[in-house]
Amino acid sequence: MSINNYKQFFTKEHLMGPNSLKLLDELLVNALEAVAGYTMDLGCGTGITSLFLARETKAEKVFAVDLWVSAADNWRRAQAWNAQDKLIPIHADANDMPFAEGFFQSIVGVDTYHYFGGKPGFFAEKILPLLAPGGTVLLAMPGVKEEGAQYSPLMREWAGEEVEMFHSLPWWKETIGGNVEGISVRGYESARYSEAWQDWFASGHEYGLRDKAFMDRGLWDTLNFVMLEIHKEG
Ligand SMILES: C[S@@+](CC[C@H](N)C(=O)[O-])C[C@H]1O[C@@H](n2cnc3c(N)ncnc32)[C@H](O)[C@@H]1O
């Protein structure tokens, strides 16, 4: 697997934030074998991570689920990439997904889970039931190095009410795994935090240029990327 084969996707037409392919590549370093069978790319955006999962892992089918991006657009891209045998785009809300219990061997979400997953009980009620016994969930999301830092004036100026979505690694581990039987949660901070953001700025996306201005004013020291690997007992 070489991330260099995917450089054509490091563009403002494909990226929706910090380089999702590099973050996914990092998630897979220790979990490549765990991604297999029916796999969901939750909050897949333009589907570039779905393509990476389809091509670079043992996933049999990749269900590319997103709310803001239409299934029609992602199906067009799947066809253009010649990946229509493996990618199944679905328009759905993470709060109400149309899948059978135990359907997925793996569920992956890059730069998306913080939008909906921070509610108490969300993981146990909405995600865990869809996972087969022995299955794995891999998540990467922007967070804060220290809980509480999300409420700084600079964070509020940058993210407004969305500061509520940012949390520290210990907070996420506790919120997802705290009172849940039958799972193990491993977490770490991304080593590619800075690189992933630099690629986003370099894409020239107008949101990326705004983000860069805030990062340079001081957010580099506040933010991180929270990486989580959750296993369901077999
Ligand atoms: C910043 S984009 C990241 C997209 C992609 N994962 C990536 O990294 O390029 C966040 C994505 O989360 C998705 N999202 C937000 N809320 C969602 C929800 N309730 N259900 C499903 N997807 C959601 C959006 O549709 C959007 O595509």
C-alpha cells in the first residue's frame, strides 16, 4: 500500500478537511488485518477513503455512507474510478442507518464522528449493534490536546458553536467505552496531524485558507487528531 498512489486526490475537489487518506493510512498501520468483509466508511464525504479501503484492504464491499454528499455523486465517482463492483454509496444519517444488526465486520470514520458521536450512549446504541462479533471500528477525528481547551476565545472565533464537538483523547475513550461491556478501546494522537492539515491548506480550498489563518494564530498547540481503535469481543 502506498499513499503516494493517491496524490491525485489531495485536491480541493476531493478533500473536505485535513488529508483524510493520510489519516486513514495511519489508522491502518496497526489494524490493516481487521478491515475485512462488509465495511462501512461512515461519513465518507467524496468517497476517496472508501476507494482506499476498497483497493488497499481485505474489505469485500465498502458501504460509503454520507449525509451531506449525495449517493448519486459518489456513485458517479465510483464508476469513474472503476470501483463500482466494490463501492456502494448510501445517503443516510448516522443517527438512523438502514443496516441489519451485526452486518459489518469493520466500520471506519475519518474526520466525521465528532459531528454526531459525542452524545452519551451514541456508540453503544447506534454503532456497536451494526458490528459483527469480533469486528473493529476505526475512527480519526480532530480533537483538543487538553479537555477544556476547546472553549478558548480563539477556538470560539474559529468554530463558533461547533467547539462543542471537539474533545480530548481521554474524553473520547471514556465516552465511547466507559460503561460499555464487550469492547476494548485503544487510542492515540495522530503522528500526521501537522502533515494532514498542511495538505488541506495546500489544496487551496477556501475553508482550508481560513483554517490556516486560525492555526497560525495559535490553534496548532490546542488541537490534535484523536485516533481510536475499538474491538468488539468475538
Ligand atoms: C469534514 S467531512 C469529512 C469527509 C470525509 N470523511 C473526509 O475525511 O474527507 C465530514 C463528513 O461527515 C458527514 N456527516 C456529518 N454528520 C453526519 C451524519 N449525521 N450522518 C452521516 N454523515 C455525517 C458529512 O456528510 C461530511 O461528508
